[in-house]
Amino acid sequence: MLSDNETRPLRTDDGMDSDDYGPQTIGVMSGDESDDDHDNAYMDMNDSGKGLRGIGRTKLIVGCAIAGGLLAAILGSTMCHSKAPDQEVAAPSEPPATVAVERTDFEMVTTIDGKVTADSSYSVTADVDGVVASVEVSEGQEVNAGDVLMTLNNERLSSAVTESEQAVERAQQVVDDADRAASEARNYRDESWNTYNSEYTHYTEAYESYQSTVAAASVMNRPIAPDDIDEATATDEERAIHQQQMDIYGHEMAIYQTVLAAAQTDAAPEPPAPLDDTELLRSVNNTEQMLLAAREGLQVAQEDLNKARIEDEKRTVKSQASGTIVSIDAPVGTSIKGEPDDPDSEIEADTLITISNLRSMGIEAHVSAAEVAGIKRNQWAKVTFPDAEGLEVDARVDEVALSGGENGGYTVTLTVPLPDERMLPDMDATIKVYMVDLSQSLVVPLSAISENGDGTAVVRVLVDQETNEIEERTVKVDAKDETRAAISDGVKEGDLVVVK
């Protein structure tokens, strides 16, 4: 129950926005303590109906007057004790104890303890063991997915990279040597074939020339000399013609003799020896097989290097999501355990850094059945923090669910529309949940009402202070706590109700 000096936000509907929250002074009316049967009573205030109006109001009429005479007294007494619902009741000789109906704010508050939660929060772990070499972030810093958080030292991983790089260099040298040998074998084979082909071409040309000479000699006839002339009787013209014929004969005879001599003395050319390239091909195949094996060895060495580098990159711890650095759990020099290779291993990796999304915060409380009574979804609350003096935020009940585990109970989850930057995950929180919030209701002490069990009750109102006339009225009970009840219908502010 709130004190007179506490404040509360104005009541809002389900569509309430955080800007609708605002403080208002609470007026609390004192009254007698109620019976234990009324402890923790609660009624849902979302029903806006007014309930039953006062039905069959009974007016108590002062009808028993003591007048002279025994018969009159007996008749008067009989009237007092056998009144009908609409009959008057004799006013008491002394004024009854009364309390004025007050119009004030009526609210019911349950206080529970909880802790701050983030909408998303995760613990950063390393994939490998090592010693923290550097921390690249600080607490409170915002990071994005992929940002480097810290680096680790791991000699085994560093050595594996160095050894793999050296293995790649050696494999590359083997490939270079094998490639050079294969190239030389191929070149030697090509040169041998080029030489053979050149020699065979020359042979072909010489053989064709030989065949031409023999063929020419076989078909050539010996030239016939022209007839002689009588020099004494021949004319100059005859002698000139004869000389031309002799010149032609001499030329043809020279050709004939040359061809005949060539045909008789030239021998047929010999072809070059056939090229046996069996050894050449064997040499080329061997060197190419060596080159193929060397290249496969280089590929294996390169894959091993890639794997070593991937493992070595695990020494650089990066953020997996965006958020704020809440805590750095492993400073420089800390020896840490990484994620185990066996997924079924019971060994847990060490937490290096905790990152949370502080832009969406909530509160979580684990309560008993008694504490959760009356707490429902969409109720608003005020949250304070023992470790942050002066910090107060508005929250709304988001879910009320049965808790798992051995202890059972309930989990109450609240959302904080406008989280404060001073709020941190796991921070202790004190939560005041406003289960009922009725502004300017008519309030009376519980001791002034007699409930009917159907949401209505009867109050006795002092209608005449001079005669102490009392009237019973039916009212609707909107809500009640341990000492008070918020009512409507049948009474107004300032009415004097009789208390027990």
C-alpha cells in the first residue's frame, strides 16, 4: 500500500505510450483494518459497466416511540423487530460511528524483486585456447557484427602457419623443377622430329631430281648432224644456213651428252634412317607424370596452409552481433579455454566479453503464486534500482508464465519502453506493479460494506444526524484492497457510511 507522499503515473488504456506516464499525488484514506478474508482481493477494472443500481432501498423509519401505556410500548416494540424491507428502523439512542465517502485515487500495488534483462545478450567465447594478447574494445562501447574484439596468442597455431608456408614453398620448387624437365623432354622430342622431317624433305627432293634425270635420258635421242655441203660450189647463203644448222646440232649434242653422262654416273639418293620416338615419348610421359604429382603435392600443401590460416584466424575474436560491450571478462594476459572440438564435451568455453542490446531492455522477476496474484498482462509498473540512486523507469507487464525448474513459481516479464542508459543487464530491480488504478473513485473502508457475493454490497448511510436515521443502500464494488473498497452507485461524495 502506498504512502501519502508516493506518486503514481496516470492510468492509461492498453494502447498507452510511455509519454502518457505522469506523476499524480495519491490521496489515501485511512480506515479500520479488514478481516483476513479480504486479503489480496482484486477485481479486474477493464469492465466499464456500472453494475447494479441500488435496488429496494430500505428506509428505516423511526416508528417505536415510548409513550405512556404498556400496550403502546408492546406495539412499538413489535414494529421495531418485525420491520419489512421498506419500513423504517428506529434510530439508535447514540449516533453510530461513521466515515464520509471520499473521492480519491484508488490503486493496488504489488512490489516484487527482479533483474534487468536485455532483448538480446550473448557471451563471447573463443574457438581456440590461448592467452589474451590485446583487447580492442572497452566497456560501454557499441560494436557491430564483424568488429574485432580481442586477439589471442597461440604458439601451436602460429607455428602451424609457418610450417605450412614453408611446405608450400618446397612444393612449388618441386613443381618448377618438374615443369622444367617436362618442357625439356617435350622440346627434345620436337627438335628430333623437326630434324628428321628436314632430312626426309631433302631426300625427297634429291630423289625426285634423280628420277627426272633418268627419265630424261631414257627418252632423249642422239642429235643428227646436218649434211655436208660442197664448199667450192656453195653460195654464201648456203654456207650461212649450213653454219646455223651446225650450231644447233652442237648445242643439242652438248645437252645430250650432259644428260647421258648424268644418267650413267648419278646414283639414287638414300632416305634418312627412320626416327624411333619410343624413348622420346617415354621421357616426355615420365616428366609429365612427375609434374602432375608435383602439382598435386602443391595443392595439398596449399590446402593445409589455408586450413592453418583459418585456424590461426580464430585467434582474432570478432563480434557476432551488434550491441554494447557490457563487460570484459578476460583482460590482457588471461589464459582462456576455447570451445571444445567435441560438441558432446562437458567442458565449457570461457566467457571473454558480454555484449547486449541495450536499446531494448526488460525486467524479469521470479515470484511465488502468492506474489503473482492479481498481476496481469499490460499492467503498468514503476521500477527503481538499489544500485542506481534516483533512477526510475516505467515498465509494462508483458507476460506472466509458469516457471520451469524444480522451484516452480511464476516468471513475470516486463518491457521498458524507454530504457535508461544507466540500466545494465543483471542489475537488481524493485518493481511496483499497479494492479488496479482508478482515478477519483468513491472510497469507503471495508468495514462499511456487507458484500452480496455478486459484485454488489450494502452500505448503511446516516441520512439524518439529528434523529440518527439510517438507510441501507446497494452499491457496486469496483475494487478493494486490505482496508478499503472503491464503490459506485447508491452513494455520493460526503455521504456518511456506518462502519462496524
